[in-house]
Amino acid sequence: MDGDLLMSYKVSKYSKDFSNELAGRVAVVLFDATEPITINDIKNRDMILSNITSQKITRILSNLIDTGFVVKGKNKTGHMTYVCTDNVKR
């Protein structure tokens, strides 16, 4: 192993298809919400999402923000909230 660099990486515990399904579920929850909601609210509104880590949902939300589907903000208590951009325009 002299001079050899080992490339290490972590394999996701979520398959690509399952991650896409989760993203769809998060999007539906946000689209149905009438006001900005927290990650815990998102998890509480969908049975499948309730078992997903907050870190994974944060990653999904980050991707949705990058695509322009979701806007991030803070509520009065300082918690991060998320809302679908279509709901902002309503």
C-alpha cells in the first residue's frame, strides 16, 4: 500500500428510486400546506416520511430549493420553515 490512495465512499442507505419517491412525498406535503412548515411538520404529515431522518429530509429540501420548487425561511422561534413556491404566489 505504499503510495496507494484508497478511495473510500459511503454507500447511501436509500436507493435512488426510494430517494425520488421521498422527494415526491415531501413535495406533495409542501404543496398541500397552507403556510410554511418545519421538517417535523413534514414528517408528521406523511406516514412514510415519519421514519426518515431529518438529515435526509434536509437533503431533499435542499435539492427542491435548488430547483426553485421550495423557499426556505425562519419562523418566530428561529426554526427553519419551508414552503412550496406555488403557495407563496397564492
